[in-house]
Amino acid sequence: MTDGDTVILFTSDHGEMLGDHHLWRKSVPYEGSARVPLLVSAPDRVGIRKGATCDAVVCLEDIMPTLLDIAGAPIPSSVEGKSLLPILRGDETAVRNHVRVACVHHPSALTDGKEKYVFSPKDGIEQLFDLANDPNECADLCADGRAGERLEHWRRVEKERSPASETVA
């Protein structure tokens, strides 16, 4: 519970693989290192739904605009993050279609929270995971030929993204 003026936002930088896929540290854009907690509690007057959960893809860069929005302060137009307040209030289900997960010197990924496209421009390796049915990313749809038009969709998204697209690192 918060008092009349206190907003609590809890998150972390990134996860650690901790043996997932036999890997350690943030070395690849798999869920073990890319997914982080985000918990928000605010006074009732802010309108955040108590105990609600959300599957929308969000970024750490969304924290500052969210806190500014809660405080009623203007969000500078130069800010790339988006306020999550509409999601927290239940007015919207998403603030973006996908996020880019970037790992220095390693493959990157795009995800909409339901699927994840992992790609390495350096060596051309691609993976596609159905996160809804395979949250541990064990069944690469590219490896067994099931990627089909979904792979083409993610290739288009990667090609069309702007330099200022949503990125978490």
C-alpha cells in the first residue's frame, strides 16, 4: 500500500541466464536474460488497477515517461519511451507492437510477447520461438521448418524498423 503521495515502481536491469540453454550471464536475447519484473503501486487517485497483470511488451525506457505521466508532468517529445499509465489503468492493452532486445556482440531479437525472432546479422543465424506455447524457447520454429510466413513477417519488421525503434539493452 502507498500513502497519498507515494508511487512505488520496482524493476531490475536484466536477468541472468543461470544455466538456461546451458548459458550464463546476459549473453543472448532469450527470456532468461531479457524478461525483467516491473511492479507499480500508486495512490488510488492515479487509477492503477490493483493486482492486475499485463502481457504487453514494455521497455525500461518507459519508466521515466510513466513516472512523469503519473506526476502530471509533461513528457518531452525527445523521449523514446512511452507512458505505461494507459495500460496500468486498463485503458489500453499495449503502447507498442514489439520491442527489440539487443545484446552487445551477440544476436538481437524482436518480440511482441507472443513470438520472438532472434537474428544475428554477423552470421545470418535466425531463430523463431512461439512464446505462448514454448515460454522456455526450446523449440526453434526455423530449425524444423515451421516458421513459414511468421519468419517473413519478422524479417519485414526488422527491415522496416527505424533507428529510433524501441530497444532494451
